[in-house]
Amino acid sequence: RPNPQGSYHYGLINTTKTIILASSPGQVNGKQRYALNSVSYVAPDTPLKLADYFKISGVFRVGSISDRPTGGGIYLDTSVLQADYRSFVEIVFQNNENIVQSYHLDGYQFFVVG
């Protein structure tokens, strides 16, 4: 969504939701996995955008990943967060590990601020 306050007024944007994604390593079924908020992503057989567009049930659950760190053990799931269309969402990537994490953001307009 276009930034109504202008490109240099990020601090003045009223965010409607803050999502904190904390990375964590662990073993699942004897294999090394990495997770965000305890969920290690598993790609479904049907692409998410097709499942959403054609309303195919059973492919994903909205809200299947918490918008805050849970502190629980790692489990496998097709993680999909809930956010309102055209809202300003602040996403915090929290990395407590000693390795670099990389992320790919797709689908909407992003303003990286730090």
C-alpha cells in the first residue's frame, strides 16, 4: 500500500499489528531443522496462492503460526500468519543464534527500516 505520510516519515506510521518472528534450531524426526516461532515450514503439495484463490480446504490454516515467540519445541507445519489487507504491519526478525539468517519477503510492498 502506498505510504500516505511519505517515504521519510516511517516513525509516524500507525502500525496495526506487530509480528515478532524468532528463529530457533532443533531436531525434528532426527533431522536438523530451523523454525520461526517454533514452526519449521513444510511446503504443501498445492501452492498456497492457488489454494487460497480456489478455496481448497486442508492445504493451510490461517494463524497456524503465532505472531510471537512461543518458547516451545519445534514442530512441522505449513505456517500462515493472519494479517488484515492493506494494514501496516511491523515485522521484527529476532535472531538469537550465532549464524546469519536470511529471509525472503514476497507479495506486498515493504519498507525495510533497520
